[in-house]
Amino acid sequence: MRIATQTDALGVRVGDKTAVEMIARAGFSGIDYSMFPMKDPKNPLLGDEMPAIIDSIKEVAHRYSVPFTQAHAPFPTMRHNDDAYNNFAFTAIVRSIEIAGRLGVENIVVHPISLLPQGTDFDLNYRFYQRLVPYIDEYGVRVCTENMWGHQDGHFTRTACASPEDFRQLCEMLGSERFGACLDIGHCGLVGYKPSELIRALGREYLCALHIHDNDHNSDAHVFPFNGKINWADTMHALYEIGYKGDLTFEADNSLLSCPESFLQTAECHLHDIGLALIDMMK
């Protein structure tokens, strides 16, 4: 199993090319390219300079023989009654799929539409993901949906794909040829589920990617595992039980935000070692 982590916070702090170098030097065998800044219409990745920027980042990864294995599209995917934003967001998501293809990643995470205060709008999400099919085929990347959460009246709410049943149902509607599921481990507890419940509901057929991080079930903290309330032994056993064959990809960057720059490399090495410990628990 490859251990990967995202470029997000590291890239913001030191630039994407230096982030890739640090991830590689920490021993990771995969890189998750975060495209969250593409929410800004002025982001250069949305312009003509995109190929040169992405190729220069890919060259750094190639120098260290560490592939890009996963990517994350900008979000939110859609907003209530905001056609201007929604048209832009779709364009940005399509560009992110193009970038993912250029990087050679296997899976790109594209958030489901979470407009309902509770549950999943299956028809809306099905129509949205089907619009991506031509680009999935053109760029050769699998699109993964993700379990989400909302916040209303001071409480977390179970929005798109939050429950095991909803997540499984949307995956069945989309099929497993072009689409898959990325289980965000930290999101599960926010809405009252164990990660193992969603892992077993999705099974090996649909679960093809992970977002690994921890929290105290009171905030979407995105901190390193073993710093929150997630039962990692139970989670890793469930992955073992279904025969999970995907990557172990961290989305735990908030633990890096308070690190002095001189400590970032050490922190990345520590995160990689946490990955080794988690894999050792898969039994």
C-alpha cells in the first residue's frame, strides 16, 4: 500500500515544487495534488500557463521517482441560487480533471453537491457527475465522490453521502467504471458514524481512495492521526476485512499550520511514520 499526502498547506507555505520535494524526502510513495486555490478565477492554473506550471511540478516529482497518485478538485461544487458561481465552478472542476490527467493521477476527488440540509439529492448529483463523463474519458482519471457534512443551528448535519446507505446508493447509481468513493475518515464521526461502518457499506467494489486525518468529533480539525477520537484499530481492521487495495492518503494538513518552517520537514517525516503504523494495524 502506498502512503501519500496532499500538497495543500505545505504548498501554500513553501510553494508546490518545494512541497513536492519535502513530501518525497519524507519517504512518501505518492502525492495528492490539492487544487483548492482554483476557487479564485485569477488562479494561473485556469489560464494558458497551466501546462508549463504543471509540467514543472511533475518534473520535480519525477526527479524523486514519486508519482502523483491522487488529486482534489476545488469546491464547493455548487451553491444555492448562484448561477455565475456554479458555471465557474464547473469550468474549474473540468480544468482540475485535465490537470489530474496531465499529472497521471488515478483518482480525483470531486465533492458531491450538498444543498440539502439533510441527506443526498441523488438526482441532482447523478446529473452533475454524468456531465463529467466526457472529461473523465478524455483525460483518463477516475472521479471519486466523498462523504460530506453540514452545520445548522450549532449542530453537524448529515448531508451528501454522509450515511453508509446514501454513500453506497450514489455509488451504485454512478457505477464503478468511471466513478468511485473516497472515504473521508474524519468526516464520519462528525455526523455520528464509525469509519468502519462506511468502509463495510462501500466495500472493495466502490472504496478506492481515502482521506486520512483525525478530530475530536466537535470540529473538522484535519490533524494527524492519534490526536483525536477516531478508533484507528477498528478503522484499519475494516479496511483489511474488505481487502482494500487503494492508497493511504493523508489530508491532515492543519497540523502543519502552526509549525515553524524549519520544522516542516520533520513533521512530514513524522506523518509518514504514522502511515507505517496505520498499515501495521491492518489485520
